[in-house]
Amino acid sequence: MTTAAIGFARVSSALTASDRLSVLLVEDDDGDALLVEEMLADLPVGAEQVALLRVQTLAAALTHVGGVDCVLLDLQLPDATGLTALTTLRRHRPDVAIVVLTGQNDTATGVAAVAAGAQDYLGKDQVDGHLLMRAMRYAWERRRAEGAEQQLLEQQLLAGENTRLERGLLPTPLLQDPALELAVRYRPGRDGALLGGDFYDTVELADGTVEMIIGDVCGHGPDEAALGVALRIAWRALVLAGLPAPDVLTTVEQVLENEQIKPLFATACTITLAPDRRSARMALAGHPPPLLLPHGSPATLLTSDALGPPLGVPSRRPRRQTQHALPPGWSLLLYTDGIFEGRTEQGDRLGHDRMATLAQEQLRQPVDTGAALDALITRVQELNAGPLDDDIALVLLTRQPHGDTR
């Protein structure tokens, strides 16, 4: 089959009123094709110009449709009849605008074509240059609007998925004791990300015991975020089911091994707070120890010689809990490594000790604990001279000195 072209040029999607509209005419009848060419050629000087390419078959149209803004499509072609050509072009290039050229008294077919995805239809015996130009321009604008609407819908769907994932990663704590105050903050490290690989949770059991976890899946992508959600939900289910605390992390590790999409490991810290709030048991799986801030006394790290391996890392070292006494009034800060891996003015790492000092500075006065965590993150970012690269999760549990005892 032959192909005739009149001044064809590829026009980008950033078309403006001053640009030429690139049009692919799919018409096997030489007389009808000549009529279209003459109508466009007869447009007055100053009117919008068209770069026109003519082909005679659907097969040729599929080859050239990638470089045009609009297609003028006849529905009676040597290799396609009815709506076949339209549906085929739509599947091949769903982003291109299509105006169907119908025969005399064939309005029903034109309406069916629009229902099948065309932006407009024209009767061959009722069109002139101005109407043809307007139909093609409007079709292109409609298709561009449809594309923008589709992108918006996809973004809304993605936002909905992120919201559901966020609810899984950032849970509602199950905490009933009025003497305890919980504040949490979460800042993903990826640019534009809602979620990272850090996770946390807090659950109060029927006997008053409070279980806490904070963890960090290595990496910062969606796979890590999804795995963090799976580990957090698994931990909560195991705690609520009454699994003995020493066995919880072992079972969570089995979940990690089964759910991971690629080889990953995770660090974790768990706290079991006694019903009388005077002691806590801690287990560390490659995770930094919590910071204990006794009211009126210096902050201390709950260091332990029982540091176990991260979840997902083979090791013969067992994971076990260590016992720690708590003063009458205290705050316990669980965190991930993003909060202390930033830089200082001297260019070195902030580190645990400097982070502990900053935390105590923010919490030394009775203030809103959430605001104190915000201030801590802000101060760390100031020292880092910009946003932190890694995710940050902070969980601050506070018991006032005169809180109720159980």
C-alpha cells in the first residue's frame, strides 16, 4: 500500500495554539482523502495549520500513529471494517485522539464509535475546513483532559494504597492505662515517600502488662515498607494471642523469612513493662537500646550484654530478655538509628550519647511530649544541615511520678 504525506512532522504532547496539529488520515478512498486535504489547505491565512499524513490501511496506521496528535479514521478500510480499526488503534495507542469519519446518514455508527473510545465523529458529507479543524482540535484537547484525569485517578488509587499501608505501619496503640502517655513520630527518609521500613507498636494486655516493639527493616523501598507492616501485624497478633515473650521474636523472624520478597533483615527492640510500672524486660535483636529518662535525673541507655542478632541473620547467639528497674517517674524513648546517624557541625556522626543529651534537653520540662519529639527531630536536622537520609521512628512512653500503680 502507498502512503501520501503532506508536510508531516512529529508534534509533542506539549502542543500549544501556535503549533501545528499533526494528523494521521486513515482513508483508502482517494476522492475522500483529496477532499480532506483540500479543506485543510483552504483554511485562511493565520488559521491553525495541520501537518497531515495519509495512509490507506489499518496496518500502515499502526506504524505511524505513534507520531501524531490526532487520527482521522474511516471505518471502511481494506483490512478492517466497522469498529475494528478504532478498537485496534485504541489498544495500540490509548493516548492518541481519534475522530471517526462516517458515511452519509451513518450517525448511529458515529455514536457507537464515540462509545467505543473515539473523541468525536464527523459525517463526510457535512463537514468543511473550519468544522474539521475544530473537531480535531477539540478531540485532542478532550484526549489530553482524559489523560490528565486518568493520571489523577491513578494518583488517588496510589494514595489510597499508601494510606492503607500507612495504617498498617503506623498503628493505633492499644493502651488503656491513664497514668501512661504515649507519643510517636514517624519520618520516612526517601524523597516524596510516605513510608519507610521502620515499624513500631504498643499493646496493653488484660493483666496490665504493656508490650512494645520498634524495628527497622534494612532498606528504604516499598518492599521494605510492606515487610515492616507484615512484621508489625505478626508481632501484635502473637502478643495478643499470649505467646510467651521469649518466643515472639523467634516467630516474627519466621514471618520475615516467609514474607520477604528479596533477602532482607530487620533489627528490633521489645519492651515488656510490668503492671506496676516499676520494672521492664528488654530484648534486643541487633537494635539500639532504648533511652531511659528518669524524671529529675540524667538520661541513661538501657544497655545490655544480651544483644541478639538481627531478625533474618543466622547466628548461634540466643535472644533473651534482661530485667531493668524503673524509678517512680520516667520516660522511655524507643527509636530507630535514623535519629542518631546524622552529622554534626564537625562532620562526625551524632551518635547515641549526643542524641541522648538532645532528648533530655527537650524533655526536661513538663511539655507536650509530641512537640518535644518534633523539636528533637528538628534539632537533629539542624545539626545535619538538612533532612536526614534514613527513616526515623520515635516512640516515647511516659509515666508521671504520681501515676496510679497497679
